[in-house]
Amino acid sequence: MNYKIASIAGDGIGPEIVREARKVLDKIGQKYGHTFEYEELLMGGCSIDVYGESLTDETLEKAKACDSILLGAVGGNVGQSNWYQIEPSKRPEAGLLKIRKGLGLYANIRPAILFDELSGACPLKPELTEGGFDFVVMRELTGGLYFGERKTIEENGVTKAIDTLSYDENEIRRIAKWGFDVAMKRNKKVCSVDKANVLDSSRLWRKVVKEVAKDYPEVELTDMLVDNCAMQLVRDPKQFDVILTENMFGDILSDEASMVTGSIGMLSSASLGATKLGLYEPSHGSAPDIAGQNKANPIATILSAAMMLRYSFDLEEEADAVENAVKQVLKDGYRTVDIMAEGKTCVGTTEMGDLIAERI
Amino acid sequence: MNYKIASIAGDGIGPEIVREARKVLDKIGQKYGHTFEYEELLMGGCSIDVYGESLTDETLEKAKACDSILLGAVGGNVGQSNWYQIEPSKRPEAGLLKIRKGLGLYANIRPAILFDELSGACPLKPELTEGGFDFVVMRELTGGLYFGERKTIEENGVTKAIDTLSYDENEIRRIAKWGFDVAMKRNKKVCSVDKANVLDSSRLWRKVVKEVAKDYPEVELTDMLVDNCAMQLVRDPKQFDVILTENMFGDILSDEASMVTGSIGMLSSASLGATKLGLYEPSHGSAPDIAGQNKANPIATILSAAMMLRYSFDLEEEADAVENAVKQVLKDGYRTVDIMAEGKTCVGTTEMGDLIAERI
Ligand SMILES: CC(C)[C@H](C(=O)O)[C@@H](O)C(=O)O
Ligand SMILES: CC(C)[C@H](C(=O)O)[C@@H](O)C(=O)O
């Protein structure tokens, strides 16, 4: 088969890590007889430099015409970069929000996995993580505070800023279904996180999630308040299977969860919608401080490419092959500097990509 | 001097822990020649049982007439208790929001301390917390999503819920001043947390905090995005001195921070406004599952009483005396069950209160 992939390298370490993911995809192509064709697109600071905004309508249209999207990372150093001297709606992050919304990618899946081989990097005491953990945060991605009306006004000489958090039942229902579907393929537990003791949107969230749960009698549903969830992720991450939550809570909790694994350079993510077209990117950011130094860990991006094979192209065997190659390379003792440990071999971005491709 | 304290025991373990805090306050009174007079008020589920709502206007007026407020905890088991079968504006938590707003308590201070004697309970690896940590979360408490307009409507047969997040510059300025004032008495570092890459309210927050910072040239100000802060609290809590943030972010981050200390039964909190009248309560909740069993740790409430002596009554020496008595009791090897460790003596709620009072 022939697949057309929008390749959006972005800023900072983006170009390096996307290059390695493509190396691995191409190896898959060779071995299994697929062709991956890449359409290189600009988004983020690099697009601001050329077009004055983070994502042009033309680029968005080109992305829409592809079968899926592989993204590195966007953004620079907020304090230093010119990319943040322009109006908010054109800044690097705005491109990310525009592509999510523009492609209707309302379901963000972020695995939080304690890799056996890397458990030493986990900031939690070993007794809390014995046996490892493996859960996913399923975050609603195109609603809530991120996309509500906002304005900054003057009232009697006083500046006031207003953001709006809104959800309708359909928006909640479709992400809840995703959450339960994913749980059915895993350990059949959904923990729905909200702030129902304060917010109307959370009370609606809880109600709709309960309705959806009726169609999944095998899945155990629990509710948790967001403040409590922020605690439980530190106290006992093993309790979770699928955490289902709205956009802003998901932003905060998925980052906390990724840090709890201790291996943020390893964590992939997928953003999906109603069609097969998905956006795949590492959970981490553009790390401008180490850009261009062959230091970045490409594994999160490579594992994101594996998710692309699985979710967008239904290539299960190929996805497994990538994931197994990553596991093998870790077993063989190779590490990038962010996950380096005593007695292991430290390699650069390119070498790590080569080593993984070799093992396919 | 004579001080009038509103004593709001509340629900669950509330009555037990407030009783012990009053025991300690009375000992302070004896020793230093003060009289603490208590006005017992109902709030939370116990008030719903009597008046059908969590906090009546009369009770609020009575609280206003006191010099300060000592609160246990409110709320029950959401799934099981009748207190959650009534409309949201009358439920236990609504009383808490009503008293905060009604008394203008816009500044919530929650210390996150790794107690030397209890470092074993911290979920983080020892190498991350060596030397201990001690920071405070300064949370805005009467604005943002908690108090914005909210509604649930039907639009073309679809239910939609809307909450509003708004801040004006005055609301931000006054809490920012508190943050910098507290930092001046500590290590002179403020980390202001927002989501300025998405929210208008956060962009205004950042701007106003920067303006306020100009009046505190000795204080080092940094900005951090809320998702990053959720990570940093796990990765390196030692970096913080004062975390300054808005209401919802503060709710999430302060709970995460308290869990990172591993000793949530030890953490106090103070809610303050423009006058000396403050509300003092433990950071933890009402723990209905252990209520009435003489198991609850009263120390968070006792340390909250110490904050009352310091912030509302300007009784520095007396506040120190309480804090030192708590330290001494830990040194002497006494623990409640939540902080129990090998070789220590496990005591109940009452005994812990007695032991601390004895050491005053
Ligand atoms: C860059 C930012 C707008 C974005 C978000 O908040 O969604 C990022 O933090 C993420 O989680 O993908
Ligand atoms: C009970 C709840 C409304 C409250 C809050 O969210 O403020 C609590 O979590 C707290 O932090 O004091």
C-alpha cells in the first residue's frame, strides 16, 4: 500500500526526531512492502518565520489531504524568541490548536508507561511502582477552555479577561465512547476525572459518561475529582487503566503522569477524530536548548509512528515490530542521554534511530 | 486578650480534629494569659441535616462577627450520602465556597513541607528530596472558574453546560501582592503559574504579576505553565519557594504538592482577605471512612490554629510554641496511624492532642 504522511518537523529538536521516525517507518516500508510518501509542511515558529503565522490555511488544507500526520514539536523559548512577540492567535502553539480543531481531532491518547528497563528513572520510590504501571490518559482535545470564547475588556477603567469553558453532551459522549473502547482493549477500567463539586460542565460530563457506561457493562467506571487525581497519580499510579478527562484537566494530568514515569522522552501520543486521519507526536516539547546537538531522544516520536501504523493504517503487525525494536534496543543497553544509567551505552539521536531501524 | 473564634467542626473527622486544636489553643491561653471564646457554628452536611443547606446566611453573619474561624472539614461520601441528592448550591462544598466568598478570603496559603522526621513517608526517591523542602502554594480563592457565571442550557435539543473563568486586574494584583509579601519573609522567590499560551485570563495574570514584581526588586520572579508545574512538583519540588496561581490551578497543584510531601495529615492552610479575619483549616478532607474512630491525625488542624495565632492575632511567640510542640512530639516518637513508621509509638487523635498540649 501507499500512504501519504504529512511530515511536520516543527521547531527545536523537531527536525531531528522526525527524521529518525521516518527512518524507522521507511525500514517498515521496505520490509513489509509499503510506501510512505511524505509531504513536508511548516508549522510553528518555522512557519512564522516564512508566513508570519504558525499555521496557514493552505498548510492545513494540505495536511487534510494526507492519510495521517507525523509531528515533531513546535515552539521556542517564550522569553527569548520573536515568535512570542506577535499576537497570540499567530504564535507557535496556536498552530497546534488550529490543526487539532481544523481536523476535528477530539481524542488525545497519551500512554503513561513505566518501562521495565527504565524503572530506575522513575522519581517515585520503587515500592510504589513495583511490577510497573501502564495506563493511558484519554484527553478531550477540541473543547473546553481551549476553544471557548475569550476576550479582554475594560470595565470602568479596569481590565478584565474572560475565558469560557463549555461542553455539550455530544462532545462528551464521543470522547467517552473512545475512552470505553480503549478500556475494552485494555484492563476494562475507566476513571473519569472532573470537578463536579464546582463546575456545571463537570456535572454534565459525569452524567453523560455514566450514560455511555451503560453500553459497556464489562467496564468498571469510577469518578474522581481532578484535585484528588493529581494526588493519586503520585501516591499510587498503578491503580489506573484509562483516565478519561476534559481538555485542560487532561493537559495538566497527562504531563504529571508522564513525569511520574520518569521517561518523558519515551512517551508517544495520538490525536484522533471521526476518520482515520490522526496526528501523532511525542508527549514532550521542542526542547530548544538541546536542538541540533544530536542529543534528543527520538523514541517518543518513533513510538508515535507506531501508533500511526496501528490507529490510522490498521497495520498491527508493523506497529508491533516497531515497538519490539524499541524494547530490544533498550534491552541491548543503548540509551540517549536523558535516560542514561550506569553501565549502559550512551548514543545520539541518529544512532538511536539507526539501532532501532536495524532491529526491524 | 480575649479572642472570639468561630468553631466550625463540620463533618466526618471534623469534630475530632477541631476538638484537639481547641485543646492546644486553650493550653496556649492558660500559659500566655489569653482567653479564646468559641462560637460553635454548623456548616456542611451537619448543617444540611438541620437547615437544608450547607451554610445559612445567619451562620455566615455570626462567623463574620468573630475574630477568626477554625474549620475542621466538610462533606461526606458523594456516592452514598443524602447531602449530594440536593441541588448543587446547597451541598456541603457550596458552604465552603460561600464562606470564602462571603468573607472576602481571596488568599489561600498552603504550606508544603517535607518534615524531617517524616521524610520516610514521602513518595519520591530520597535523592530528589535530600535536605528537605518547604514551599507554599498561594492560591487565589474567590475568583476564576469557581465564581464565574455558570449555566446548563438546551440548544436545539442538545444539553450544553457553560462555566466562566474571569479575572480582573485588581483581583490579580491583590493576590500577587500577598505572594510577594510572603516571599519577602521566605526565600524571595515567586513562581507564577498560568496557562498564558492558551488563556486570556492567564495572559492578564502574567502581565499584572510582572507589574507587581516591580515593587519587590529583591524577589526573583519566574513564570511557569501549569502543565509544566504539575511535572516539576514531581521532578524537583526543592526548586520552589512561593507558587502563586489562580483558583482552579491552585486547587490541583496544592493537592499534588501536599501528596508529594507524603504527610497530608500534617498540612495546614489559611485563607485570608483584606482584614485580620481569616479561616484556618487542614489541607485534607473530612475522611468519612475513619470518622469517630479516634484515628484521624489532628496535627494539620493544630498547625492551622498556629497559623491563626500568627496571621489573625499577631501572636508570633504563641504560634512558635505550638509549632515547636508539634516538632517535639514527632521527635519523641509519637505518630498517628497515617504517619506511623517502624519503631515509633502509635497514638490516637485524643492522645496526640494531649501530647502536643503537654509540650506547650
Ligand atoms: C502547547 C500547548 C498549547 C499544548 C496544550 O496545552 O494542549 C501542550 O501543552 C500539549 O499538551 O499538547
Ligand atoms: C471542596 C472543594 C470545593 C474545595 C475546592 O476545590 O476549593 C477543596 O478541594 C479545597 O481545595 O479546599
